[in-house]
Amino acid sequence: LFDLQPDVSVFIKDAEGRFVFLNRRSCEYCGVKSENDALGKTDMDFFPSQRAVLYQSDDKRVLESGDAIVNRIEPAPESDSSTNMVVVNKIPLRNAEGKVVAVAGFSRRVLQGRSNPNINKQLSEAMNYLHKNFSLEIKTRDLAEKAKMSVRQFERLFKRALGVTVRQYILRIRLDHAKHLLRDTEEIISDVALNVGFYDHAHFTRIFARENGVTPKVYRKQSLTGAF
């Protein structure tokens, strides 16, 4: 069934980042003829190092936290010169004891087959800017200007590609990065809030709790005990 999805890449990697399953589209990205040619190998064996590091960092985050990554836009697993972007989803796979032992994921091209290459390139430039500057005050019109589109056109294409609004996506990026800082650093929570683009500690705590079900303080405590 996965092989019948020509524009969707599906894969599973073990805790060491080695491929244990790939569908046909994933094999095409890796440049191999069949799944057997990629089994046991990692992203580093197939993709530009900078992009491979990005993919492996995401995998590690899912393995260590048990949190899914939902509708993240990132560079396609292609050459460094490629401006194509993909929407990626990754989930943890657990064994009978509940331990996370692998990562399953799928990706699809942004605006696959629905727009010309210039539109794809314009949108990817805006997304690159967004991911590099998410902690700053970013307005939709700023992104639309990067994409050389009207605000209305950009909002329409963005929602069609990701299924969420620009503001919802920025919030998702900020909270995802906040989780990383809470788990993997000792920064005080007020600094975490500032570093991901919240200028009010109380507002950050309120939004974080609304989206995750626990406050940043509780999230950090539970992540140390392996609850997240």
C-alpha cells in the first residue's frame, strides 16, 4: 500500500538511525533500486551531510522524548542545490515494555504537483527565513514579501500546503524548540521563553500548558524522569 503512494515517502529507522523499512519513494530519495540496498544504512550514507544531520537530530528528539513531530517543513532529501521542501511527520514506535525503540515517518512535497517551480522556490525561501528567525517578531506580510506574493496568496498557499495558518505554524515551531531547551539545557524558564520568541514568561507558561497539558516546569521535571 505504501508503494502505491508515489508522492509520499515512508520509512522506519531503529534507535541507531538505521533504515529498517522504506517504501518506493524513500528508495528513490536514497538513490537505490530496492529496499534491500538501503537496509542497515543511515541518512549519512545517502544525503548531503547538513541535511542528514537535521534529519538525525529530529529522529533523536523523537527517540528521547517520545513526542511526535507533526507537519514540520524542512528541505527535501535531495542535493544541496535543491529548493524543494517537504512536510514531515515522525512518531515513536515502542516495544512491549513501552520503550521507544524506533522512529516511523512519512513526508510529502510541499505543494506537490500543484504549482510551478517558481512558486515552490518562493515558498521555500519564506520557510527558510521563518525557521531561522522564528524567535523574532515575524509578520505574515514579512513572509509574503520573501515569497514575492501578496499576503492573501501566501496565506492561501501556506494553509493548503500545511493545513494550518502561518501563526499556528510559528507557534508550533516555538513550542517545539522550547521543549528541546527544557529537556536538553539548564536554561531558566524565563530565558527559554525569550529564546523562542515569547516576551512574557506568564504568557509562555499559559500557552505551553494549553498546548501540552502541563506547564514548562512540570514538563522539564517529567522529562528528567523519562515521562516524556
